Amino acid sequence: MRKLNGKSILLWAIALVITMTAAVYQRKTGPTYPIGEKINLAGKSITVTLDRSHAGPGDQEVIVAIEDRSVTGELHWRRYPTRDEFTAIPMKRKEERLVAYLPHQPPAGKLEYQIHLRSGDETVIVPAEGTVVTRFRGDVPAFVIIPHILFMFLAMAYSNRAGIEALSGRSRLRYYTFVTVLLLFVGGMILGPIVQKYAFGAFWTGFPFGHDLTDNKTLVAFLGWVIALLKVRRNPNARVWIVGAALLTLIVYLIPHSLLGSELKYE
């Protein structure tokens, strides 16, 4: 095993910064990341956090932390996407919180909801415009989800490192390319479908069976690196293919997580 010199450490640091930045961006821009909205009610500023995902059995708890006991609330919900009438549920007070529950749905089932808060004659609807859509999924065991996340993170890190290796004119292109392909294969093409099965009841819902963007973007990144590996095996200096695969993977990782994900058709 080669020792890391100063330049290698610097290049790895750059690769890791790019990887972590992309991972945070992907997570926070995804359709399942909680929404925080500030409102003014009864002369006070309140931050309401609205979850957009629920894992495992049981109903989804909706909480508004508000100390003023004169404030009451209702949770309005319906199945998504449908034209059902909204169902209104009174929120119950539990000390300094208002609490209600969205009914449990099958895997990939979605509900849209909003909260109506009242203080005297004043009413505030959260969110101020539209509704929040939450998706239900099965619980994924830790022994599956943790290796999946780890392998996908390492795949992105090695992808970035391979691209930097190619741009810097260094020579370990085959090594970084092979490791990237291996990590994507295990994390995305083996563990990814297992996670999908636990969460939504199907191993694969991307091309050619569906339009799940998470599956499809994993497939695109993997095929990009397989092509790069074939090219670099024939020509050790096929740098343009490595850079191209690294850029493709970065673009793929910047696509918000769970965008166009599995969705139950209630009809």
C-alpha cells in the first residue's frame, strides 16, 4: 500500500470536501427533507417543522411546539395525488405541544397536509401556500442502510479522487477507476435494490420498469464508470473518460435525493 504524501493528502482533502458538499446539498434539497416555516401568531414568532417522510409502522406524528395554551390547531390531510376531500383532525395539547397523527399508508403511499392554528379570531395556515407532501416507507434495517450509505459515500469520494487524479496528470487512474466501479456496484447495484425492497416493496423501479430517478441516476453513474474502466484498461492515459465519468457522477449526486421516487397510485 502506498504511503500518502503531502500532495496526495491535499488531493484527498479536495475530493472529500466536494463529496460532503454534494451530499449535504442533495439531502437538503430533496423532497423528503423536513420543511421549517416561521409564523407569527398571538404576537409571537413560532417555527413549525413539517416532516415529509415517515418510516416503519404506525401513524406519522405531527407536532407544533407552542407554549401558549390558548392556541388550538387542526391537521388537514388527504391522500396524494387524489381529489379526496380534506379530513380535519383536532390537534391535542400535550404540555407545550400540539399533536395529531397522519394515518399510516402502504409503502410509497403519500399524504398531503397542512396545519390550521387559531388564537382567538386569528387563524394561521402552515404552510402559508399549498400543502406539504409526506411519503411513507418501510423500515430499513441498520445492517442494510448503513453499509449502503457508506459504500455510496465512498463511491462518490473515489469518483472525485479519480477525476482529480486525471486532471492533475498523476498515474493511478486504473486503481481509482476500479475501486469506484466496485463501490458503485456493491453500494448502488446490490445494496441499493435491497434498501428499495425494504422501503417500498420492489427491488428496482428504474429503467426499464419505471421512472424512479434514484435508481436511474445510480444506473447512469455506474455505466459511466464501467465505460471509463474499459477505456482505461485499453489506454492507461484515457484521462478524458475518467474526468467525464467523474463529472457525470457529480451531476448525478447533485440531483435531489428521492426526486421522482416511488409513489403509490391509489386508484
